[in-house]
Amino acid sequence: MTSTALSVPTAADVTAGQELPTLTFRISRAQLVKYCGASGDFNVIHWNQRHALSVGLPDVIAHGLCTMGTSGRVVTDWIRDPTRVIEYGVRFSSPVPVADDDTGTEITVGAVVAEFDQSTGLARIEITARMGETDVMTRAYAIVQLA
């Protein structure tokens, strides 16, 4: 898809209750290792299965901020300009175990315009992120400034 295929939403295009396109992504062990290097977070629960199991986790788990950042793409892909994101916050509700295979763990992210103020162009987007039937983030939201 080219950048011209999607237009930047404007205040005239948005209504409360509007759903954003769903995004599905996979987190793999290779991505976790790369994220360790990029973030400087080398906690062994993110790359060493033996250690993760020894502390009661179901497997190696994804970094919360990796899940958060990737899930935020549901908003930035829609708004087409990440500088329009004024605020973004989540609470983590479940770890994201990542098996040692070639497929990784699938996360499905959805979002809806919960509130929209036509006079200011500010929209509050509520975000859901699920691994199968399990919510991995709660109270996830973004505030965006529409043109």
C-alpha cells in the first residue's frame, strides 16, 4: 500500500464511536532480542526460557513497552502522523509469552474513537490488545489532535 492510498483523517471525517482498522502483529523471540538491544532492557525473563520458567512465568515474555509501542501503531497508522498523538497510556493486564518457534505470538489490536471534541479537534481513542481471548492491556488510550 502506498502512502497516497490512505488519507489523513480530519475533524470532518471523525465521529465518536468510529472504529479504527484492526491491526494484527506477531512478536517473535528474534524481535525480543532486538528490543533488548534497542531499549537496553536485558532482563533475562525476556530472552532466557529457563529463567522465565523458574520465576513462574509460562515462557519468555515480551517487554511491556514493546507490546505497548507496537500496539500504538493502530493509532499512528490511522492518523498517519505520529506527531499528532498528544498522549498515550496503558495498563498491562497479562504478560505476553513468546514461544521459541518461527511464528511468535499474535496480538490483535483494535481501537474506537471514544470521544471527539469538534471545537478543539481532540479525539480520545480507546485501544484493546488481545492475545487470543486474553486482554494484554487495559485502560489503553491515545489522545490525538486532528487537523
